[in-house]
Amino acid sequence: MRVLVLIHRWLSIPLCLLFVMWFASGIVMHFVPFPALTEAERFGGLSVFDVSKVRHSPAEAVAASTLKGVTRVRLWQRSDGPVYLVSTSTGMKALHADDLRAADIGSEQVALAIASEHARVRSLNPAAATFEELAEYDQWTVPNGLDGHRPLYRIALNDVAGTELYVSTRTGEIVRDTTRSERAWNYVGSVAHWIYPTTLRKDWMAWNVTVW
């Protein structure tokens, strides 16, 4: 019995500290959630269609994609022209709407142009925008929902808010945005609360086992 009492007494110290951390970080999360591109921000960054360059139908885009079991086809305007995005339950493919060639992003210059256009339409300032890196993961892009877009181009606008945009290499879409304030608060919010360091969280199984 004495051994159990001692174990309970000394084990409670680190566990109480852990619960205090969870409580405090949970309060931060309530006011500053994990960075994400909201639907309003996504729609707010879309450009007007250049209909004259849409020379193929959605059916032709589906056929050209060679994907089976297509569930959705979207057409949207990128800085380099209109693009079809053909999706299935397991994957997706982007095709230029003028000639149906693959519309993957293979150049940091194209990614920078796309991010700058998105920023301009959202009334952000892209004048000093720079390419930062092409990476599979960083602290703000570890969630599994972005797996179909990896790797991602990270573009810094270098504006007053410290805005950074992430461009999908698979589709050219802006899939995440962060600000300096969001990043700072989330280190003591979501990252601490969810035990979310990049090294651990990018391996979903390892993170899941650790949390459990």
C-alpha cells in the first residue's frame, strides 16, 4: 500500500503539469485555432474566368484525365489560365482548359505568380512576395487533409501581417494561409495541446500512438 501511495504522490506531479498545459493551451486554441484557409478566404481569392480560353468541355477533361470513378469536376481560373480539376475518391488531376495538358506546378515562379494573384484578389499586398521553400511538411501543413497536394510551395508575402501562402504542386490551388500572429499563438496553443511538433505529426501512426 505504501508503494502505491508513493507512486500516486509522485506521478501526480508531472500529470498535474500536463493537465495545466492542456487547460492553458486549450484557452489559446479557443481564440486562435490552427491555421487554415477558410471557404470565405478561398472564394475571396478566386479570379474572374477567362472564358475565351476554355476550349474543352468537362466531359473531355474527364476523358483526358484517364481517372476512373470520377466524382467531381471543377473549373477555376489560375494566373496561367483556366484549369479543370478532376477528382475521384482516391486522387485528383489538374488539366489546362485550353489544351488539356497536365496542370501540375513544377516551377517556383509559377507558384509565386499564383500566390501573388490570390493575394491581390483578396486585397493583400503581394508587392514583396518571395518563394521560401518547396516541402512535403512544415509545422502548419502536417494535417492529413493536405496529403493529396504535397509537396507544397510556401510563398511569403512579406507584408505587415507576415502572411504566408501554400500552393499545391498537384493543382496550383492555395490550400493554406498563415500569419505571423497565428503562427506564434499556435506554438503555445494547438502545437502544445495536440502534441503537434512537425517531426512527430508528419508520421500519423507514430503521433496517434503517442497521443493514445
